[in-house]
Amino acid sequence: MILVTHTDVNILNVGAGSCAVIESPSGRNSMVDINDGSDIREAATLSAVDRLLREGAIKQMQARLSDPIAWCRENGIHDLWRFVLSHPDADHMAGIRRVLSGELPTQNFWDIPHQRVRSSRSEFKTDGAYEDWLKYQTLRDGRLPNAPSLLNPLRGDANHFWVDDDIEILSPTLPLVRDCDKADCYNDASYVLRINHGRSSVLLPGDVESKAWNDMIDAGFDLSANVLVASHHGRKSGYSVDAMRAIDPTVVIISTGNLDPAHNAEAEYRKWTPYVYSTRKLGTMWVRMYDSGAFDIFNHDGKVEGFVRRHAA
């Protein structure tokens, strides 16, 4: 009897943040970044007048968003083998204190080897973002009880679990991380992961911008992928013509809330493929990759309208 398997890469609708959940045939499930909407909830309490003006819009937005931990439980995921923090920006770690407090038990935690320092509440927009940072620091400082194993893999690093789960690390390198330390801006230090199954692949590039894209291209890396999750939430700062030429994706998924038209790169992505989808419009989406090399795109309504199963080359 031949066991047919597949890998699901779920791109959760978390508004302006980022969260992907990877369900591997091995059962070793992964989460890349988290945003549980706590920033939106806090925004609703900042001002009584502002709350009254925005209450309806905020409630509607929250109703559409996925809480990553609740989503995992609803979908039968009760623990993680690995949590990957692509880079230490607040919109990629909103709610991380819940993971590290055991709401979603995690065995391994990937963290770029950065030296970012934050020491006061004034450096954060919300109380929740500050609390997330403090909890994260207890992990990095070795003070977190029952902590997951802290790992700092970089480009080209591998062990048998990553190989078995078909996860490749394409970026960053230590020089990229150190450059970001100097600038105190970590987009270009993001983990860039390619998730493979059969002959299909999904590229998760965090918030990388031109410097990291060019670094990967100059290093001669194969960036090809069938599905690209747009860098930096679909902003023009994460869009690169050279990277798109190298990736040559069939599908682009944009994980985003409302974007200022001046920064929105959706039109640029549509120059490469008609299959450009946004979580803001379609909600949580997932890519299912099969042993045969085929892949499908789904959302809560089933297969995404207009997309027919594709086979990777």
C-alpha cells in the first residue's frame, strides 16, 4: 500500500501582521511568526472618542481575523515542533508571550542571532508589544522556565529534521544580521524559508527588501518557487524585479491589512501572474502540495475561485 501525503502551508489572515502554519507529513508542525490581533484590541481602548468612532470597523476587522493559537486548536494542532521568528519586529511577534507561556507548547524556537536592544515601554506602541518583548527576552536570556530549545540557524544550515520536513533556509547570513544590528532595522535579516513537497514549493521571505534579495541572487541561490508569500506584506519595499525573475511564481499571496496605495505592490505582482491573492480579501488561505507535484490553493470557501490545480515543472 502506497501512502499518499501532502504538506499544507497555511497563510493566516492576521491583518497587518504575519503568521504561517506549516503542516508537515511527519507531524512536526511549524509556525512562522505570529500576530494575534492584540494590537487592534489595544487600539480600541486608546481613546473613548476614537473607540466610539472606530468601534464598528474594529469589530468587523476582528471578526475576520484569525487568532493563530485558536486557529491551531480548531484545526487539530495542539503543539508545535518549531516556532520560527522571522525577525524581531512587533508585527511578527504579537502574542508571542502566549506561545512562550505554554498556550501552544513548542519544542524548538528559531531566532536570528541579532543584538537588538529594547529597554523601556516607551519604545513600543502598545503594552502588549512590550509584554511580548519582555517574555521573548526571558527566552533569549535563558530565564524562561520550561523553555523551548533556542536555535539560531543561518543560510545553508540543516539537520535531519529540517531535511525530513523539506525546509530550506535561503537567508539570512551572519553579515546580513550584523548589518541590520548596526542599522537597528531587521527586515533584511528575515528568515527566508522555502517549503517543499513533491516538486512544489512555497517561499516565505519575511520582510526582506532589496539588500537581502540581491544577496541571495549574487550568491547564486536557486530562488524558484511555485507560490510566493509576498515580502513585507505586499509593500513595494519588499518587491524586487530581479527576485521575481528568479522566483518565477505561479501564485503570489499577500498577507496584509489595508495598505496605503502609495506602498501597495499588488499591481507590480500582477505583471508576473494573474494569480495574486490577498488575505485581506479572501481570509486565511492555504497551499496544499501533493506527492504528484501538483498543488492547490484554498480558502474557507473551498478552492479559490479561478484557480485550477497546477503541476510544478
